[in-house]
Amino acid sequence: MTNEEWAFFERFIHSARAPNGRKPTNHRLVLDGIFWIARTGAPWRDLPEEFGKWSSVYRQIRRWTLAGLWEEIMEALNESGAVPEALLRKADALG
């Protein structure tokens, strides 16, 4: 992901702190791993090691999902106008 893309996501990621207060791992790398899974459709166990342990990346996406992070990100993307109108219509049709 580019620095500009990371700058968009970083503010959301840092607002969703771990419940145990531990210092987070490299969230940019975790997010890259999540996007790799989404792009390839591969099973979690096939996540390349360069993104970290698949189970850790999966655990993090579950935490962010339960915290409502993805809804916040989608809302901000919609409000920013960064998502083309055609993609929004397609997403509405799917969901």
C-alpha cells in the first residue's frame, strides 16, 4: 500500500486499540495481509509469512470487525468521494 493509502487508514487503525493495552504490531503490514487475502481469495492459512502469522492477522481483522472499524472506514470513504459512484452502486447491489 502506498504512503497516501496508509495515511488514510492509519487514523482508524490507531483509534481501535487492543483491549489488553499491548503495543500494537505493525498494523500497516497486517492491513496489507488482509488486503492480500481479499485480493487473492486465498484461505487464511495460505497467507505469506511476510505478513506475519496468519492466525495473528486473522485475529486482528476479527477485532477490527467487532469494533466496527470497517463500517467507519467505508463511511469515511463514501464521504470523501474517493470511491467512484459505480463502485458504490455495485456494493449496494451486493449487500
